[in-house]
Amino acid sequence: MRTGDVFELLRDGRPWTRSELAETTGLARSTVAARIDTLMRLGLIAPFGGGQSTGGRPPALFALNPAARVVVGVDIGATHARAVLSDLSGALLAEISEQIDVVEGPEVVLGWVVSTVRSLLRRGQRRMDALAAIGIGLPGPVEHSTGRPINPPIMPGWDRYDVPGFVQKHFAVPVLIDNDVNIMALGERQTHLSDVDDLVFIKVATGIGGGIVSGGRLQRGAQGTAGDLGHVHVAGHDDVRCRCGNLGCLEAVAAGPALAAALASRGSPATSGQDVVDLVRAGDGNAIDVVRQAGRDIGGVVATMVNVINPSTVVIGGQLSAAGEHLLAGIREVVYQRSLPLATEHLSIQTSRAGAEAGVLGAAAMAIEHVLSPEAVEAAATALTGA
């Protein structure tokens, strides 16, 4: 068993003794002692109080040292960006947000990221060499293995741009890139649903997308497009053209711009998704009807996901989730009608509790998971010991 595998046990949030580690892993106590020494030299674990003695000196306890390193998480939206500095437990040390348009292009936006990482380190009073990784979420399709956006519809100039390469010119650390909905799924689970291993996070805003966690792991699929439910065909809407070029896509029917257009055609003053939410909150009957129908359209696609993936929790986030129960009621109505009874027996459909912070928290969680993965720890241990 490698050093990285021993460290995986020490990440469970409780302190361990050498004897407990030896018993659990089957390793000799001398081997366990060597693994602990390496992890302490890396700074990843630290002594934790004292163990209960059965006679003689109390055994030493060891646990994760969350202050050893820091990561930065960045959530880049269509018109805003947020960034946080956190320790290895996910505790936030500093945060910065700013209005910035993604259409300004990668050099401008990523230039903001670079300067913001430096600002966060200063605010958190951490040196540059304490930075272990950077996680970034983008509002478009991402090839996760390379970190390059692929034909992002609202990101002109970003197609196949080397995002990690740009950032790594300034910081010699791993830079992880994913789409915004995937990191929102990670952020929601990290902060509010840590005991849920199977969930679907659905963002309903200018577009519609989904992030899938199954068996406790984010599922990206072969090319990173898993969960892209916004371009699933919705029956009865073949006269509606989507920005992707197809007809009847869910996004073209039930996302914010589509609902605003539907209300405008009825004479209501709506030009954006936020206008739709404001009208719903004001009790506008037309807005409530439109949002409820959007929920039904979304629910038809979610019902298929529930049957195929069998999540225990479906979380609705994004701008239009602020429409609250009116949107959820439409989704629940169709999901419970069309999904198998066994699949919905314990299913929870709820709005995001992490809210606007879900993305940036998920970006930080993605970076932490990389830094503390058995593979990364083993590589660091090998570099340290030369073995």
C-alpha cells in the first residue's frame, strides 16, 4: 500500500494512531511509521493531541493538516466572476467577486484571474509557495482532460483556448477546468449534501445544464458533456429553434430568455430571466403560469434522468431557481408521474442551498480533490524521498 493510499485513510476527519493504521492496512508498523514520516515532511498530516493510553505513554495521533496548503477556486459566469481562497478542508480564507463579461475574451478574463489569485494570497496572508492548485469553472462545454472550452456558445474567442496554459505561465501549479454546472454540483454536495452519493444538479438560467454525481464521483462522460440536458428534444416544440441549430431543445423552451419572450408576447414587461423571477415574486399570474409550464418541460427530461441514473436527490439551481415552489411544482408533477415508483420512493427534489456560491465552492473542491488524491500525494512523496 502506497503513501497516497495511507493518506486516503487519514482524510476521513478523525485522528489515527500508528497501530490503527497498521491494523487497517495490514502493513508492518515500521512501514506505517515510514509512511507517516513522509506525510509529515510533506506537511499533509500533523500530530493531533494524544491518544488514550492502556498503560504507559499515550499513543500518538495523526490527522489531516488542512492549513498545510491552500487552493483557489474561480467561478466565471457570463457577466460575473467569483474567486475564493480556501485551505485543504474547504474553509474559506478570502473571497473576491467582480462584474466581468466573458465576451471580453480569454486574455482579459484570465488576466483578472491571475491578478485575483495574487490578491487572495495577500488577503489570506499566504505565500506563493503555499498555493497547491487552482480550479476554474467556465460557462460552456469544456474538454476536462485538456481544460479547453469546446465551441462555447456565449464565449466568443474561447474555442479551444489553452486556459490552463495561460494561468500556468504565472503559477506553477495544477490548473483544473470544468463547466459551471459540474462545479455547482460539486459545491452543493461539498457544503450541504456530503452524505448524498447520487445526485443531479440542474442549473436553470440563460441556459439549462446538469451535473451528475454517481457513487460519490462526478460523472463527466467520454468527452465531458455528460448532463447536457439543455439540448434534449422536448415534444411539441418543433417550431422553436435553439441557438445550437436544432429544433425543440429544452433550453430554447424553458430557459430564462425563452420565458421572458413568452411573457413579453403576453404584454408583460420581461426581457430577462431575472425579470421573470421578479414578476413571479410579485404574484404576476402570467409569470407563474409560464414558470410552472417550464417546470413541467424540465420535469419531462428530469424524469428520464431519474429512470436512467436513479439519483436520490435532484437539486435545482441557477437564476430561475429563485422562482421557488412554482418551478419546483411543475418539475415534481411530471417527475413523479413519469418516473418508476421505485426510483421516486425516496427521491428529493429541492432548490440549491449553496445558491450563487455553489460554483466557486465547487471549483475549490475540485482543486482540493486533485491535491489530496492518492495519485497526487504519491507523486509528491516520490519526489520527496526519491523512491
